[in-house]
Amino acid sequence: TATPTFDPNVGGCPQEYDVGTDYVEGNQISVSLGDDYGKIYQCKGWPSSGYCGQDIYSPLNNQKGCNGEVCWPTAWTYIGGCSGTITPTATPT
């Protein structure tokens, strides 16, 4: 029996993925799908976090460069859908 998948819309989108950025465990990024909708991914923990800023492991990369599969799941965890931007938090007083 197949397990159903769920694409929760978790709210506003974090910053878009930027190749070469030094991402660390827990960093969240978004990938725009157009029409004000995107997907959120979270950088995995060490040792996988070292791959998060590399192009071949980008959630945008659909090349099957990891033993015939896409590479992004090695470095990133899919979190859910998003729309718009994340509302900034208030400045502490």
C-alpha cells in the first residue's frame, strides 16, 4: 500500500536558494515555482550540510548525478509549500 504524500502550505517563503552560500544545518530556503508559490527545503545535519551550497545538490537541479538519482535529497529535506514571504518579527523593545 502506498503512503499518501502531503504538501502542507507552511506560510510565507524564506529566502530563495543561492548556489555557493555557506548553508548550515537547519537553514531553510525556498524554490520559487512561479505564481507566488514555492517549496521550502531545510539543510540536513552534518556531514550532509556540507553539500547544501553546491550546485549538484541544489533543489533546483534535476540532473540525475547521484547514482542515477537527483542529488538534492542527500543535502536537503523537503518541508512543504509556501506563498509570499515570511512576515518579519517585531523589533524587541
